Amino acid sequence: MQKLVTAHHLQARLTTVLETVEREFATLTDQQLRWKPAPDRWSVVECLQHLNLAERFYIRNIQHKVDKLGLVQANPADQTIESDWVGKALLFAVDPQVKIKLPAPGIIRPRPAAELVPADVLAQFLELQTLLRSLLDKAVYLDWNREKVMTLFGNWLKIRLGDAFLMLLAHTERHMNQAMRVKAEMGTFAL
């Protein structure tokens, strides 16, 4: 995988995520956004809040790397993206195609839907995804194999920048799919 092509592909995936949220969730009522298909499953707003909590952590770390860039060169250098075992493991854990359900760590587990303000959660989600898209534009000037960011597991376990971008988009798509399934199930119940 080449960095510049991957960055372009990730930008397109982010655009799809933003369009999906606007089209599918922005018009729902608070009651619909909080609706849960079962007590042990998440609502749409809980899916989005989980993404806010997890991605805020990684986006802050990526922003710190981008902010250290200083003057940006005119042409970013391309490179082959290399994944290490940490990146491969985290990407596998969040891949939308993988059917293994892993519990969310407590730090990124959303509060109950009744305690969330759906408009705030949606606004924060759109803001974070837009910021990630902006950071992706600037991060092409960094070495995606050498630069690393801390993971949710602590400073002792870091992930390469390229793997972090891939993991963030896969994680977002996984929970967007989950939120879309909740919305589809919502239609079978009278609210």
C-alpha cells in the first residue's frame, strides 16, 4: 500500500461516513437516536458516542504529530506503508468484516443513551471526523512507518501512524454499520 493513494482512499471513506451521518441519522428524533433493539445492545447515539470517545483520543495524538510539522514541504514524499504486529492486531480487532465481538474498554464505553444529548453527540462526531479529514491532508508529510501514536492501552503500546489511520476508519465503519443495523431494526417497532 502506498501512502498517498491510501490517504486519498481514506479521505473518500471519511466523506462517505460524513454523508451517511447527515443522510441517515441527522433527521432522526432524540427518541429514535436513543432507541435500543435490546437492553444489552447500543443505540445509534451510543454507537456515535463510543466513536467520539475512542477517536478523540487518537485524533489528539495525531494532531500533536501534525502540529510539530512546522513548515510543510510543497510535495509530500510517498512511501510503502508497513504494518507491524500492533497495527495488524488492532486493525483485525475493529475490522467491520470480522464478526468477533470484543467488549469496549471502560474508558470508551458510552454512558447510557438516556444520559446523552443526541444533538451534541452528532455535532461532536461530525466535528471529529472533519478534523480527522483535515489532519489526514497534513499527515501525508509525515513518515507513516516511523511516526507512532499511543494506543488506548497506554504509552507502552504504540501504533504506527499509517496503521492508526487505517484502524480509525475501520473502527468508524464497524460502528456505522452497527448504527445502521439499529436504524433498520427500529423500523420494525412502533416508537
